[in-house]
Amino acid sequence: MVATLRLLGTKGCHLCEQAEALLLAALKDRHPPIDVEIIDIIDEPLLYERFSTKIPVLQGIDIDPPLTWPFDLREIEDYLNL
């Protein structure tokens, strides 16, 4: 089980907004709650270099590889073992 997730994207990205909505739906009413950190890759040069053509990206702290777009609710649940 993952304790913290990072959703990598950027402002104005409609796919990133869709991914965030899917992630929130997957985590709805989750106990214990899972922390989600939303990261704008524009502010992180290394993340931008690695993921600029793959956003949105869901990255579990202890899960490799990250889940890159496109993904759906079922894939998020599988990725997080929910």
C-alpha cells in the first residue's frame, strides 16, 4: 500500500485535470487516507525533462515505474492495489 502519491502535470492541461478527478474518485472515502501531492513539472526541471511528453503521471513513492497517461479508474486502483 502506498502512503504518498504524486500527480505530475502542469497548469492548463485538461488531461491533468481529468487524471486528478479520476485519482480523487479512486481515493474517495479511503481509510486511512492517502496523501496526494500535486506537482507542476514546470517548476521542477528534472521532472520536466523526464515527463514533459508523458503527463499526467501518477507516481507512488515506493512504486516503479510510474503510471503514465492514458489511464482510467481501474488502472489507478490496480496501480495502487486498492
